[in-house]
Amino acid sequence: MNSMKYRGYTSRIEFDDRDDIFIGRVIGMRDVICFHADNVADLKREFHTSVDDYLNYCTENGLEPDKIASGKLMLRIPPEVHAAALVSAQAAGESLNQWAARALSEASERKGEQAIF
């Protein structure tokens, strides 16, 4: 996935070869923030402007900006995976929550390094 980050928001970038433009959308939230441009420099500027406009709109209208994530995550995983994770956490001297948070953080950082403008 091609992406950009700004002020805690992440956008997914796609190229529309029919219209010859880059199209971006902020991901991980309910509100919709989209932007586009025909080159990377302008795309970055449009992304920043779109996020800033969204945050200003929320402030001006007394709205709470959509949170990117609440920090709560419920997973349904096979019991054997749950058991293996619990053993790994205990072996590391961590709670399962601490272990899972670290594992998810490390995995998402590796994934995020693949293609960020």
C-alpha cells in the first residue's frame, strides 16, 4: 500500500491511470477525507491541506475530530494461537495485552516501511 502520514492521520494513495492523477483517502476513520493531484508534491500539499481543513472545521463547529482509533481491540483467534501468545507473553515477563501491543506495533511498523511517500 502506498501511503502518507500527517498529524497522526494516514492516507492510502492510488493512481488512476484513466485520469492520470493520484487519489488519496485518509484511512482508519469514519469521516471521509479525500484529495487528489497529478504529481507527488501537490498530492502531499493537498493531503496536508485536507487534514488541516478537517481539523479546522471540527474546531469551528465544536465537533470532536474522528479518532483514528480508540485503543481498544477485540480479536477472535483460534484457541491454539491464544495459548501460544499467552505462553510467549509470560516467557517475556509481560501481560498478554503488553505482549500483543508490542507485537502489533512491531508488525505495523515493518508493514508501514514498505511504501511511504
